[in-house]
Amino acid sequence: MTKSYHMIGLMSGTSGDGLDIAFAQFSKGEKWTFEIPYAETIPFPENLGERLLKSHELSGLELTLLDVDFGRWMGQEVKLFCEKYAIAPQAVAAHGHTVFHQPDKGLSLQIGNGWALHAASGLPVINDFRMLDVQLGGQGAPLVPIGDLLLFGAYDCCINLGGIANISIQEAGQRVAFDICPFNLLLNHYAQELGLPYDRGGELARGGTLLPEVLARLNQLPYYHLEGAKSLGREDLQAYFSILEEGGANLRVDKLHTLIAHFVLQIKKVIHANSDSGKILITGGGAFNSYFMEELQKAMGAKFDIPSADLQLINYKEALIFAFLGVLRLRNENNCLASVTGASRDNCGGKIYGN
């Protein structure tokens, strides 16, 4: 028997530039299948975007007001989106904006009030996907690997190239996932120093020259010797900048070129540790960096297939997977993997508002 679900997934990333809205249709037969008929990125209004970026500095009252305002705004945008495309989804699954994530203290706070979102959109809402896992001793992250496992099983591993490069892969019969290395957070920094928002297609990096000593030092950073679940944040970038800025005389294009070489080497090392062949799905903004993609394919060799992903998938995979997490929550099926988060058990996270 096939069961179908029509859902909206909402995702706003670390870049803080807007809200990804994806309308996704899922069917459960022998395997899960999906389609994304409609998807858009809605820029944040200037004031709201600024408040979200500074949310970790707000008072308790200011943060509570922002929680409600952000939820209401998302709900209004969902309603406009549904009217524009004449769609009637069953529910909205929202990641929310992470303000604090300190699982060691039993805390993970994503704002975007569920009742406000529900009232403004007129649809049932599912959010707060992380907190149950945190209370079960897990990291509450990453959440995407269950989607990689059930929706993208045709691939041996899934890599997302956002601010940070992360991977989801099968290892000894279990799904594991972790951050490999920084990515756009570093590349965009040096492109912006050259007056560009980012290095389009990696053309600046392509024109640079390798800095062998810098590359060797980057590859020796302690993070690459950690075992098991591990993650990188903005606060970890200082170690990279210390190496890249030492001496200060090198051209920024040379630093971009060297970073690409570094990322290729680290990603290759992680994949080769698990397999000597396979099919790799690459999504996220970094998938548009043609120079990086060419260098990675060269490094991986002919036994690895890195097909070009669908444009919608590159841009909206995370929103799609949050819609899917919502489906699993509606079915009361596990949507968070202990093998990934370190929790005491697999679990089904998410709070439902309205019905």
C-alpha cells in the first residue's frame, strides 16, 4: 500500500540571508520517493534579519518577542507561498533559527514560535526537532542523515558544502555523519576581501598558486585527528586564519587556491577511509564551485561517480529533509539516529501545533 504526504519544509541556514521554503510530495511504497514541485528562498526583512543575527545577545523578553515575530513572519510567508501555487499541504515542518546549542548542558534552542506560525499559516506545524535527542544524551544534530539514508540510498555518501563541509555515510552497517572541514565560511571571507560576495565558479581560486607550507600546516590541524562524531563552528575558524594570515604577504587568490587543495584532500581522505569506489551526492552552495568539483573528481579517480545534482536539490535539500522529518513525526517513526547524535536510542523528535 502506498501512502502519500504533501508537506512544506522550512530551513534558514547559518548565512542568515533568508528562508528556504520547499513544497515536497512523499510516497511510501517499497521505498520512499519524493518530488519538489515548488521551492523558493524568501529574503529576510532587514530588521528581522538583523535581530536574528544578534539573537544570542538579546534579553529574555527581546528573545521571546523575536520568537513570536519570526514564527508569525514564517507563517505569513507560507500562506502567501500556498496561495501563489494553489497548494494545500498537510503540515509545515520548520527547523527554526538556532540561538543556543549547548547539548552538554541539555540545551538546544531554535526560535520561530509554533503557535504563531500555525495561526498565521492556518496549517498544522511541527518544530523543535532537536530537544528530545538532547535530553536522551545526544547532540541533537545532525538531523539530515535519516533523510540521506531513506531518500538518497542510491548514493554511497552525501556531502553538503555550506559554510562547513559535512558528510553522511554508511560505516559498519550504521549511518554516521560529521563535519569534515570548513568550506564557504573561509572561501567567502577571502572573496569578500577582494570585493566580491563569493568566488563565482571558483575562478579566483583557479587562478591562484599553491602555498605548500600553508597547505601542510592546515592538514596538521588537531581537528583532523579527532575520531568519531565531531563538529566545527565559526569559533573554530581562528586556527585556520592564524595559519592563512601568517606572514600576510601572500595573495588572497593563492589562499583561495590552497584552501581548495586542502578541502579536496580532507574530503578524499574521509571517503577513502570508508570505500574505494562509489556514488557521491554533493549539494549546498559549494556544489556551484566548478573548480572545486573538477579538482575533487580528479582526486577521487574513475572509481567514484560524482554526478551533477539537480539544481533544486542543491539549493533545497535541507528544506526537503525537514519536510520529511515532519512526515516521520506524523507517522510516529524515528527521525533522529543515535548512531549519528550519540543519544541513548533512536528517537522521534518534534512538537506538533494544531491539527
